Amino acid sequence: MEIISKLEKAANIHNSVKEYIKPFIKENIDTFTICNLIEDKIRILSPENSLNNSIAFPTGISLNNVAAHYTPTKNDSH
């Protein structure tokens, strides 16, 4: 049962972050900023003692013709 509880917590965080980020998605915002907002919100919603603040991998993002799982750097202009 513990795994189900953990999966439910992860799903709740995912859904909360998804709703949180929607207002920020605008034409002139860059992908690096979007990813940082997402990761910051995950850290806020995650338990304090979670491994890597609940960030397993850098946030992946897709924009237009860029394939999924792209991780922007702070120098990206997308």
C-alpha cells in the first residue's frame, strides 16, 4: 500500500504543478524560465526530506519542432 500512497502524492504534485504553470505559458517566455518555475514548484510541494527535492531528472520540455525530453539551458533563446 505504501507504493500506492507515494504514487498518489506524486500524481497530486504533478496535477498541481500543471495547473500552476498554465498562466505562465505565454508567447515571450523562454523554456528555461518555464522549466525553472516547474522545478521550483515541485520543490515547494514535495516533502522536505525527499531525495533531490523530488527532482529525478531535469525538466524536459517540447516546443514546436523540438522533440520531447529537451532540457533548456540558461543561454537558450527558445
